[in-house]
Amino acid sequence: MSGILDGKRILITGVLMESSIAFHTAKVAQEQGAEIILTAFPRPTLTERIAKKLPKPAKVIELDVTNQEHLDRLEGLVRDELGSLDGVVHSIGFAPQDALGGNFLQTPFESVATAMHVSAFSLKSLAMACKPLMTNGGSIVGLTFDAQFAWPQYDWMGPTKAALEATSRYLARDLGSENIRCNLVSAGPLGSMAAKSIPGFGDLAKVWDTRSPLAWDMADPEPAGRGVVALLSDFFPKTTGEIVHVDGGVHMIGA
């Protein structure tokens, strides 16, 4: 039985733990027929260890998205391994501790700048590094956490995600002429490494216990991974600049 990514070649960032959305995206992508390549930073050996739990082996490349030398060499490394790309997954986010956990008014610009560079500007950096490999068009998919709202404890990651969402729209505008789509999946809270780095994240996650129309399981990243894979596929050929919510429906519930 064929899969929806048969013959596709996909680069996936952010596979750090088995509980990460990126890991489940990689797993479902392989199950759906894709060849994948993973990038990792700062510990490629950690990703190599986690990658052994995937259905098939996957090459891991070191990539710091804030390092121009790493970005410049990415095309050659991927071309040697896969030849070309049909899809790219941006699952990268970081903010210094003083930018999270109720410290919004005291956070210095240096910490905000780091969060913006790693978490938002990197979507453009990654897209441009991979564009020469996407000669037949393709799909770029990133991950956000609904930036319409001010969430408890999330602090400067909120404006950072808003910047990511705007960046995705501008990439969609400027890459559309090359048949490259750019979309985001807005996932509900999950027990990933990113979540664990946010002080008081459990308080934020409690919102889903009372407001999610569909039962939400913080320990199950696969629905979000499936959303990413769907956007990587040819089933959304004319969808770009979109944010698909995989959050149990919380985004549309009022009081």
C-alpha cells in the first residue's frame, strides 16, 4: 500500500526526544514512504541515538541555524545524501531562561534577540539554505503555539511565535512563484523538551483539561506529527501561508 509521501525527500529539524513532535513527524513520514534526513544541534549524538527508534535508519547532520557556515554547507551535505528535497520541517525553538516563566517585563533585549533569531528568523534562514534543493517546488512546514493570545508563563516565546507566524506568511508570499508552500501547525501543549524548559508550563497546559472539545493528551505528539506530514504531502497543493490547528479545538472556544 502506497503512502502519501511516497518518493518524497524530507529534511526534519528538532528530533531531540522520542516525545518531540519532530520525532513523530519523522516516524509518520517514513511510514508514509518518505526518505528523510535529520539535523541536530548542539548534540547530534543525542539525535542519532533517538533516530535509532525510527522505522528506518536516518542520516543526522549537525546544523546550528544561527551559524551561517552551517547553513552554507547544508545544501552540499543534503545533496550528497538525498540529491534533492521536496519538504522541510522547522521544529526549532529556544529562549533563554530569563525570557520565560513570568519575567516578561524584566527580560533584556539580548535574550529577546536570541529567542527571535533561533525561533523565528531561522525559518527564513532554513528556507533559503534548502531552496536550491527544491527545484521542483515543495513544502516547508513549521511548528507554532497559537500566538493570538498571551499565555501564562510563555512570555517572550509568545512574541517570538508571532514573529514566526508572520515570517511564514512572507515566505509563502515570496516563494510561491517557485511552487514552494510554507505553512505552520499550531499544536496544543505537549510534554516535549521545549515545554519542560518553560517554568510553570503545567499551569498553562491545564487550560486544555477544561476547554478542549476533543480530549487532549499531552503525552501524544503523533496527531501534531500527522498534521505536519499532511501539509508535506501533495494533498494541499494550493494551500500556503496557513496555520493548521492541531490543538483539540481550543483555538476556537470562547469563554
